[in-house]
Amino acid sequence: MSRLRSEHREGELRFGEALPNPFGEGDATYWFHLACGACMRPEKFGPVLEAQAPPAPDADWLKKAVEVGLAHRRLPRLARVERAPSGRATCRSCREVIEKGAFRIALQMFEDGRFSPIGSIHVECSQGYFDTKDILDRMRKLTPSLTDADAEELTRLLAIAKPAAPKTEGDEKLPEQPEGGSS
């Protein structure tokens, strides 16, 4: 069961998703900001958004985020954009090292009632990994600390379409997601 409710402390709507409790009996409800629900749980958030009366704040943006997330199966993995703190991470798309200080996109999967980090990709690898590079608005929503200068740099990086590395035998494959998971 999924629903929207008002968070009394802030007066802000939240998206709640009830799933089997991985730590005990019964269900556990997981609460998300609306933008996070639309971006990271579009298959569950979309029907709840459509049923919401009156419309949720920023409903047009949320509806578009759901549609794009459903159209690009890997897009719900986008957690945030950040600067690489070291030069040790390897891009999941092109398999090259992400240089220290470079912008990267952090990825995550929703499994067993929690988000698990699964690595990062270069911003330039967005097209190859997500099958779209129209993600700046989504990155800004999920990373509110980005400045206008950061957005300009990200726009420049998104314009570079770096190809994904060819698949080889033995590549890591993420399991298909069960009901309640995001792929």
C-alpha cells in the first residue's frame, strides 16, 4: 500500500510505501520526500500521485519525473551528484577511474526496505548508462546544494556523450528486482 500524508513538523507532504518488514513480522512503512519518491520509486509513486486530491505541490514536475523514470529503467538508481572525494572509484559504465574532484553520479538500489549504494558513474556517461542525458533537473532536485556554477559545469559535462564499455563475459550483473525493488 502506498499513500501520501502530511508531515506535521514541517507541513510537507511525504510519500509512504508499505512493504513487508525485512526485520520482523508485518509491514514497515518507508517515507520519502515527494521528489525522492517520484525519482527513486516511480512505479509506486505514480499511481498515488494520480489519486491525490488536491494535486500535490509541484505535481507537473513530479508527474514528468515519474514518466521519465518509468521510461528509463536505470534512472531511479540516480541518488545524487557529488564531487569524487578520491581518485579510486571506477565508473560502472565506462570502467575508467573517476578523477578526484570530478563530478560523479552516485547510484543506489532499493532492496529489502533500504537503499544500497552500488557505485558511481561519470556525468559524461549518463547517456550510455541511463539511456538519457536529460537529467540536470533531476540532479538539482536530488542534490539541492548544487550552485548555478555547478549546474553550468554539469550541463557542459552532460553534453559529452562518453560511450559505455562493451559487455564482456563475467561482467557483474545486478539481479532483477523483486516486487518492491527498483531496477
